[in-house]
Amino acid sequence: QKSSKPASKTAKKIMVRNVPFEASKVDILQLFGNFGKIKKATIPKKFDGTSRGFAFVEYCAAKDAREAMDRLKATHLYGRHLVLEWSEDRDGIDDLRGKAKRDVDAMKGLEEGK
């Protein structure tokens, strides 16, 4: 179970859920960049190039990540309430690879059913 509470004082990476599909990386950088230097921001995409509806924001400093988490927990973007959670380092690429594989498998199943 993920939490809005950091596992340690050194947590720097935030998972942003409920990101509007029309939101861009620039939107995320502008919103989260107000709280400190961002090391990396990503909006994972499906195999067809559309957004998955969540993002990762990693700060250079843990204090900046904590401030962003505290100040943006009630924020809306394009009318959608952003849900912020602390992300562990293992979240990300392995999780995304698994989801992408499931998407591809689902599409193969649909094509075979035609």
C-alpha cells in the first residue's frame, strides 16, 4: 500500500495519479517546478502513444519533494484532482514494462478475434 507519508526523510520521487490525458510534460514541470529543481519528470504512455493517466516527478532534493507533496495534495489540473503518492525506486520502468506487455497481449487477443 502506497502512502502520502514518505518512507524516509530522503524520499524524492512522487507518483502523480489521475493526471488528465491532455496534460503534457510541460504542464507537470510548470506545476511541480515551483517547489524546487526537478531531476526527472515523466508521463508514461501506452503503446499507442496516449497517456496512461499518471506521472512521476523526481526532485533533486528531498525537502523540495516534501514541500511539493504538502502544497499540491489538493491541486486540480484541467479539472481533475491530482492524487499524490510517494514512489519507491522500484516503481517505474519494471511496472511500466509489465503494463505495456499486458496492453500488447490484449491487442493481440483482439486482433486474433477478428
